[in-house]
Amino acid sequence: MQQFLAATKIIDWDHPDVLSRARALAEGANSVEISAKRCFEWVRDEIKHSRDYQLQVVTCAASDVLHVGSGYCYAKSHLLAALLRANGIPAGLCYQRLSRDDNGPPFCLHGLNAVLLPGVGWYRIDARGNRAGINAQFVSPVEQLAFPIRLLGEADFPKIWAEPLPVVVDALQSRATADTLWAHLPDVEPQT
């Protein structure tokens, strides 16, 4: 379980600004679930999704996402994991494989989180940001993610990772702009 609480190069919850934001979000919360929901809603609503807002800065590490105030779904999931871990709540990273344009190939990964809630277990949450047609919520124990799996070739990956997939980190760190990243979103074939 320690791996889902650890500070790392990408999930850098020990950064003073991340730690400060995490503490502010948890202030006065009387349960793990309330703290987790506050962190989720703050990242979902206050950190802009790069594609939705046509922002060009590409972020990866949680502290960078916090400073810039934007990121792709992967980066937002890194920040959410960091905020949760900073509050002592085990958190991991999850992925879906989705159609990039919602009509078949090409496919790409979509990043989201899982949080360990007392009495519930691992609960997946998706802080990518709501907009028309997307309504991700924290309504434990029912999952309400941003995207359902609908098309052949799409998949939910059931594993919970403590660290981001290397293909995701490489994509975020090797692209200079969000538009360039959009043209080269990471993808992984589902394992059968």
C-alpha cells in the first residue's frame, strides 16, 4: 500500500505548494471521503483541460500542473493523486483506451484515478473536467466517469498503477505544445 502513498518525481506531493493546497482542501473535513471528494472536485473544476481551453503548455508533474493551472487528463490525474496522497489517502492511476475522435481509430489512452475509500475499496474517479456531454462526478460507491466504453477497440484497463505509464510520461515530456501532443497521444493495446 505504501506505493500508493509515495511521493515521486511525477506525483510530487511533497512539493510545498502541492502540500499546501492539499492541506487547504482537507481543512475541516471529518472523513477520508469528504477530503477525497474536495480534492477531486477542485482538480476537475479549477485545473483547465488543455484541449478544452486550447492551452498550449504541456504539463506532467503534479507541481507543474498546479503552477500552470492546466493539463491533459494524464497531468490532471497526476495532480489529483498527489493531493490525495499528501492527505494520507492512497491513490493510484488508471487508464482507459478510447477513440480519439469518438468514431473508431485512432485510439489513445485516457488518464484517471482510483482512490482507496474506507468501506468502499478502490473507487475510480475522473477529474478531466466536465463540459457538454461529459459529467464526471464523485458519487461513491457508484462510479460516474467522463467516458463510457462504447466502441470496438476501446477498453477499461482494470489495473491500478502507483506510477504513470512510461508511454504517458514520455508523451508529456517530449511534446512542446498541446497541439503536438494531441497529434501523438499515447496508446497501448488492451491485453487479452
